[in-house]
Amino acid sequence: MPKLHVNVDHVATVRQARREHFPDPVLWALAAEQAGARGITAHLRMDRRHIQDEDVKQLKRRIATKLNFEMSLDPEIVAIAIALRPDAVCLVPEDRKEVTTEGGLAVVRERARLARIVPKLARRGAEVSLFVDPDLEQLEAAALVGAEFVELHTGSYANAKGRGRERELARLVRAAEAAHELGLRVNAGHGLDYDNVGPIARLPHVEELNIGFAIVARSLFEGVEVAVGAMARLVERPIGPRGSNGRVPTARGERRTET
């Protein structure tokens, strides 16, 4: 079963709306750990729209679980990651005009640059992941540049409706199995919430789910403990259709039970 990693970016979004010192994403992260988060994710963007440099330093120093540092390929950010030495890094695309990350990294196009950056980060002790769409060509390129993990972009699944969502889920199943066959470890995330996370938690080979906005939003009404705890139960004890526990179709149409 996957582990829940909680993204604290949008706690910082609220703080930066007024350039205040509160709410503190580090204190919120500590509360999230107490409520069941198995790791903390933070994205230091080039435009610093939410997480700030001091936040990631304090997260590295103070959290008790695992720091997953989301980052672009920008040289300044790469240098910060090398100095910070987080437990894990996830390389993501970044556009200053976007509201949030809108797609996977173009690994094929960025292959030469990634082949230089990935080993540098790995030598500093980080698990290196690439945030990718569920596309075989991108997965093959991720394996070639030496990434340990891919994080499958679940945004298209989250945004789809009806049979469209079923098709997107099938793509993710195929991608998870293809990544595993390529020797890549598998995480997933983006756009996941309390209603749509169940099938993603049952994907084959997935080790971690990175979820932020839905948890932060719920915590405004019910508190961190309730919001994180509810998501942790959905992620780490997924219930399948008609109450079956952890059953998910494989890419070959079989049924597989997670234990």
C-alpha cells in the first residue's frame, strides 16, 4: 500500500497573500506528521509564490519523516537542492504563468540536461524522481537518465469524468506497470482529493502519493489532524469496489490484490 506524503505549499500560499509570518507551513507540517503523514513535500518555485527558501531549510531541520523537495531544472534551484540535501527530490516542469503544475516533465526533450542533473542530486543522497505523464516514451527516457523514481501525473485522471476517468485510470495502470518493468520505482500525485484518491491508492507498484491542496482546504474547516488522518486512511487502507480490499485491474486485465 502507498504512503501519504503531504504537500504544504498552499499553507504558504495563504501566508504569502499578506506577506505575513503566519500561517507557518513548517508548524503545519509538524502537525501533519503527528496526524499520519509519512513525508512532507514542498515546491520551491522560481517565483517564490508560496514556499520560501527559509521554509525548506526549516523543514529539513525540523520534520521527523522525509522531505521531498519539488523543483524545476533552473540552475539556482538545483544549487539549492544540492546544498539542502533533502531525502528526495522530484523534478517538475515550471511556468511562471501557470496556476499550478499543468503537465509532466518533457523528459525526452530535456534528456541531455537531466542526464547531468540527476546524478548530481543522487550523489548528494537524494532519491531522484521525475514528474511525468503516463506515457511510455517519457518513462523510457526517465530510466535512461538514471532516475530512481517517476511520479505519475494524475491530473488528467482527476479532471476527467465518467468513462474518460476510466480511460485515464487505465493509462495510469499501464504506466505504473511499464515503469516497474523498466526498473523505476513509482509514486503518483496531482489533483487528488478525498473522492478520487481510492483508485490511485490501488495502482500497482505505487509507493507514495503526494497530496496537498485538498488536505489544506479541508483543514481550514476541520483542522490538520482530521484532514490528514482522513486522507491517510484512504491512501493506506484503500477499499475497492463493493468493499473488496485493494483490488485493481492490471494492464493485462487481470485482478490483483494488495496486502
